[in-house]
Amino acid sequence: MKIKDIGFDEYFENLALEALKVNSLEEINNEELVPARVIRINKRYYTLFSDEGEFLARIKGKIRYNSEIQSELPVVGDWVLMKKSDNNAFIDTILTRKNILYRKANIKKNDIQAIVSNIDYAFIIVGIDNEMPMSAIARYLSVVHTSGIKPIIAISKIDLYEDEEYKELLALIKETYPNETAFAYSSKTAKNTNTFLKYIKKDTSSVFIGASGAGKSTIINYLLKDERMKTQEVREYDFKGMHTTTHRELLVLDSGGVVIDTPGLRNLGLWEDDKGIKKTFEDLEEYAKRCKFKDCTHQHEPDCYILELLENDEIPYERYDAYITLLNENRELQKSSIEIRKDRKIALKKITKYGNRNKKNNK
Ligand SMILES: Nc1nc2c(ncn2[C@@H]2O[C@H](COP(=O)(O)OP(=O)(O)OP(=O)(O)O)[C@@H](O)[C@H]2O)c(=O)[nH]1
Ligand SMILES: [Zn+2]
């Protein structure tokens, strides 16, 4: 397998050539930097896949990130330029990401942490047996939209119920999210599992997100056709020359498509900003401009255009409800982060005051 088989496309090739100031990849000789993809991270060690095989690398003290947008540590999915010497490999540069998915590292502090990058599709797995509210799907959708990744809603385990049940749920999802792609499948009977492969093709990278127990591992294993995910192990040599056995987080299907399954993705608390909500509810955001009040919450205000449309059945109730739920949650979140900042300010003031008083007393 070569880097071209795991997503090293023209976009990254051009970035690499530009960074290396050469005209073709053949010009890169062994002494210099070579392109590689981050396929796993364990603490400060990065498993990189390059045309010369896998390397366990660390990052250079001063990492270069050739984009003005963000400077961050490497994440799984990143394309990097790797420098290797006899036993050591280093990440020298992170090539500008196409996109990046974040999660909340600390919900209270509103800190965010990057988890995975350069993704084409995010499958939002919704278990038919799991009564997930429509607004939870909206949350996943807006997280994915925030990152500029294409979300695809997949209802799993449809073998558990009569066909009418999943058809009804699918219809409701399509009514609530008319601009999104959605389908239903079963890993058990294999019904519609081919739909995944319509997306997961060569030169694409996909992730699976959704509640615990939704069926993510099951479908990934199914698509891999065996239990490779659990058993596919890599022997890595650490810098003390000892080898460790680990699991890959970046997997390649027979179709050539890449599937990324990182532990970080599984934890709840994916992060979004207003951009994601705006994209998920584009139409409602547009209607909201016609409300009387600029800060209308669309719940009780007079002359609220959204409420008017809702009363006239021009907006599906589920869609309205999901929108309001997300707006309210985000408002709470913003409030709490302001509170935290306030608290910090007060604490800081106290410290400074205390310091000043001490000074005075010392005089
Ligand atoms: N009947 C049926 N059961 C399924 C199907 N897919 C998954 N399951 C079962 O649902 C349970 C949870 O599936 P997992 O694939 O482990 O769920 P997950 O989303 O990976 O869960 P986490 O790892 O906790 O995030 C398991 O007992 C699976 O056997 C399906 O298509 N049909
Ligand atoms: Zn309104």
C-alpha cells in the first residue's frame, strides 16, 4: 500500500511539492522530508504511514504549520512531512488541513480539542432501538457542518423492527432535515449496507459518530469484512528499542476508502459553533430575520415570523423543536462560559488585591 491509496491526492501532493520546493515527488530523495499520514497517536508518539512503511515519530520542537488559520498539534488523519534519520522520525510540517473535527475537552471550560482531520464523510449512526431525540441528530449535524464535512445520517439495526417502523423514522428524519442525506440499514441482515460503499470509495476518508451502542463498531467491522479492527495490530518500536503492540485507528476498506475510528471521536461532547447551527437550519435562520425582535427566541415573542410559519404548518414541528433546543443549549453554554470568565476575573482580582495588601503591610 502507498500513500496514494490512503488519500494522498492532488491537493496534498501540491501542498507537499510547494513546501519541498520540488516539481515532482520523485525528486524527493531519502535524506529529505517525505509525506506521510498520521494513522495513530499515543501520547507524544505518532504512527505515520509513508511510502517507505510505518514510522513511529515525535514532533519537532518547533513544528511548522503551513497555514495562517491554526497552529495545532498533529491529529489522526493529518498529512505531514516527516524527517527520518536512522532510528528516529520527526514530524516537521503539518500540511494545511482540508478540515478538522473538534471535541470539547472540558465542557465546563468550553475548551476544544482537535481529534481528526481531512475527512470527507461523517456517518451519524442512529440506532432504531435507541430513542434518540431529533434534536440530538441536529447536534451531530451541526457539529459536522461546523467542520465543513458532509454528514450522512444512517439508521441502524432495522432488522429489529417491522419495515414500517424504519420507513416512518426515515420519513420523519427526512422531513425534519430535508437538506441532509439519510438512509437505513442493518449490519445483521446486510440490508442496504452497500449504501455505505457508495460514499466510502478510494480517495475518501470517513468517520462514524453517534451514541454509545448505536452500532458503529459493528458496521465498521462489517465493512472490513472481518474483525480486523479489533485484531489488526501494528508492531511499533519505541525509542528504547522495545516493541509495543497497538491498534490502528485508520483502516482501509477493500474499496480503497479510508475509515478512521479514534477513541477521541467516541467520547461525547463534540464541539460546534453557531456556523454549524446556521448551516443545519439555513432556512429558519433566514426566516428569523423577519421576526420583529432581533434577539427573538421564537418561543413567545409577538410578531415572530417563525412561530407564524409553525402555526401555518409551513415548518415541521420536529424541525422547529430541534432548532429551538439547539439555540437554547448554545445560549446556556455561552452564558456559562461568560460566568466562568467572570469567576476567573473575580478570582484574579482577589489575588491581585491580596498581593497589594501584602505589599502595603510590608511597608
Ligand atoms: N440486531 C442488530 N444489532 C446490532 C446491529 N448493529 C449493532 N448491533 C448490536 O448493537 C450493540 C452495540 O453495537 P456496537 O457496534 O458495539 O455500538 P457502538 O456504536 O460501536 O458503541 P460504542 O462503542 O459504545 O460507541 C451490539 O450488541 C451489536 O451487536 C444491527 O444491525 N442489528
Ligand atoms: Zn422569532
